[in-house]
Amino acid sequence: MNFKSYDVLSKLITGLLVSCVLIKVYFPITDFSNFGDVIFVTALAYIVGFFIDTFSSWLEPLYFFSWGGKPSDKFMSEKGMWGIKVPSNMEPIKNYIRSLVDDDTILDEELFGIALRKTKSDRIMDFQNLYAFSRSLLTSFIILFFSLIPHFHCHLMFYLISAFLIFVLWLRAKQRAYYFVKEVLVSSYVNRKE
């Protein structure tokens, strides 16, 4: 089994965030000077991060619903989002992807999956990883919000700050999803074999 640095870091960052906040609020431990404590918290953070990553993938259909549909489907129907425009040459891109499987009857919804399978590059993996990390961060803050309500239920500022942070992370995850879809589609066409 190969651990990639992205996998370790993404799970550690989200896991440390959630673990440390919840430990600080509910179990006020302030002394982590013992090496064993640091190893324990790091291992705990990785496990928590693993579950956050799992929950974020399970919540993806809910995120798509809140974004008005799957970014790949929206892009194929030539609807971008604020700041992310659909390429003007979408028809040639669609036709090229259809030609990869020699099937003109494939629906637009299936074209993104074909392009993703047929086009491999480090750049696409970077975009995919950034999207997954943004989605995990959004899920982390949602988990923290619901976990901290019992402790801060009377504080209006908690709700205002939480709503602002969750909205920013929600919007950023949506943008990252659209950037990922655009990169896959454009790369598949630009890097085609003539």
C-alpha cells in the first residue's frame, strides 16, 4: 500500500482540526509535551480525517443538490458558474470525447466520466485532490458546527461566524469542483492525438 503525501496531509489537516477543537472544548487538556501524547493525537487525527473524508464523499450528492446539480452535468449543458466560464468550443470537446468510445449515442452526462478515464495527468490529479480537500474541509466545519452547538448554543457570534465560514467553504468547494471538471474536459481535448 502506497501512502501519497496528499492523502496523509489532507487527512491529517482535517483530522487535526476537528480533533484538537473538540479536545480543547470538551476535554481541556493543555499539556501535550509527552511524546506519546503527540503520537496518540497524530494517529487519532489521521483516523478522524479518514472518517471525515468518507463522510464528505457520502455527502457529495447533498452538496451537488445544494449547488444546483452535478458540476459535470452543468458544464456539459454549457452552464458555468460565477467566475468559471464554459469553454466556447464545448461541441467539439463533446464530439471528441464521443469519438474516444466510438458511440454517438452516449449522453452528455456520461461524457465527463469517459474524459476522466481516458485523460490522465498530474495536473488533473492536482485539481481532483484540491476539490476533494475542499469538500473535506467543508465537511469538517459542518461536523464542528454541530458538535459545538451544545457548548455555544447561547452565543449569537458562534452562529454568525459558523454560517460565514461554512458558506465560504461551500462556495470554494463548488468552485474547485467546477475547476476540476473544466480541467478534465479541456485537457482531454487539448492533449488529443491528432
